[in-house]
Amino acid sequence: MRRVLPIAVTCLTGLVVLLGFFGNGDILGGWPNLLVEGAAFLAALALLMGVAHLALAHGRRAVRGEPQAGYSLVLVIAMLATFGLGVVLPGSAELAWVFDHLYTPLQATMTALLAFFVVSAAYRAFRLRHAEAVVLLITSLFMLLGQLAVSERLSPIIPALREWTLAIPVTAGVRGILLGTALGTLAATLRILTGIDRPQALE
């Protein structure tokens, strides 16, 4: 019973949501929407529990004075301040200021740092002396050069090639990754609905 019940609940829930997605909703009523909203609520609760665990872990590190406790203290203070603004003043100008003047610049900084990691990875790959490594290095350097404002002064062909690269090969690669992810998710879902995979079964 401990093995059959979780599998039966999972299969029944998945089929109800699937039928509600493809059907007109008259037969199943509001059950599909109720199950989806319940899953969203559980996901939000899990996110809150994860944030609370992160705050407690870094809070203990800051109180004990462990190595890099200052970073933990800054993390806890920033987390509590942002969470407090979101709860007390949701959608306010103060919360928008935090995202526009703190979060967005930090995100842009992390993205800029990734460019140096890409160049470093391309250089290490180039040392392997493979044809694919040469293509990777040339493409990386070209894309980095195309992002600079001085590229238009060097040659008008560089911005055009950059736009073509982003519109054709990069878009095709991204769509291929998304298609593969979708097919993998579909296959995993079918295996769970048919009971082949049983991650929820209790031992």
C-alpha cells in the first residue's frame, strides 16, 4: 500500500491536469485549476522554507564569527530588508528602487564577469589544439568584439555579422536546446504517469 498509493495519486493528479489542459473543463470542473494552484502554493512554501534555511545558516555563521562571516551578515541584512519591503510595501517605488539600483547592476556585473570566464575557457580549449577549439575561440573573440561600440568604426560588417550570428546560429542552437528539454520533460512525465519511474514511492 505504501508503494501503490503514492503512484496512484501521482498518476491520477497528472491525468486530471492533463485532461483539463486539453479539454474544455466542463467534465472535470475546477479540479485541474485547483491542483495547479495547489502545486503553485506548495512551490511558494518550499521557496520560503529554502530562504528561511539560507537566512538561518548564514545568521549562525555571522554570529559565530566564522570565516567570511561579514559576507553572511550582508546577505542576511539584504535578504531581510528586501523581504520586509516586499511584504510591507509590495509594488512600491522603494522596492522598485532596490531592483533598479541594486539588483540590476549586480546582475549586469555577474554577466560581465562571465565574459572573462568565456575567454578563459576558450583559451584553455584552444590549448587542446582541436578544430572545435579553434572555432570556439574565434567565435568567442568575434562576439566579444561585436559587443564593443568601437566595432562599428572598425567595419560596418562586424555589427551585421553579429546580428546575423545572434539571429540564425544562436537562435537555432537555443531552440534545439529548448526542444530537447521539452522532449526530455515529456518522456520523464510519461514514465512517471505510467508508473515506470517512481520517485515518490516509499522504500
